[in-house]
Amino acid sequence: NALEAIETYAYRIRKYIGAYAANLIKVDAIVFTGGVGQYGVRMRERICSRLENVGIHINKDLNKSVGGTPGIISKPYSPVSILVIPTNEELQIALDTYELIATPV
């Protein structure tokens, strides 16, 4: 069932965030990027909704307002910043390719 798959996806991401948080001295930020990270308003909310105990507090209004633009979607008092950062994979591939072919062998 599709809803179960979505919940499992969010659960697994939360599990990894929690595991990393347990092994780090401090978590500065959680960054959402790529297709789902950039545009998945509900998925970002699902992922962050159960991470308050590790200092991750999402601002639901900011989360809805960022769209595909860069932004901070954490609550002002959140010890961990939650960021949405757009990617431009095609540009990065072009830049890397140019660097490779422009460098003399």
C-alpha cells in the first residue's frame, strides 16, 4: 500500500538521522535537497515530526512557503537548523565535464 511505503520511507530517514545524532557531538543542521527534499513539503514534515527530542523542530508555515527556493524551515528556537537547498545537477555535471576536458593531459 502506498501510504505504508511513504511512512516506511520517512521512518527510515528518521532512524538514520537519530543514529547519526547519537554518534555526533552536535548536530548543526539537517539539509533537504534533491527532488523530494526540495519539493516534498509533506515528506519533510513527516520526517521531522518525530525528531523534536533531538532538537529538530520544523516550522510548518515556513515549510509550506519555501517551494523550490532555498530557505530555513526550522522554528526560531530549534537547536538544529532545518534547511531546504535546491540542487542543479545538470549544471554541476556540465561544470565537472568542462573542468575535465579543459585540463591539459
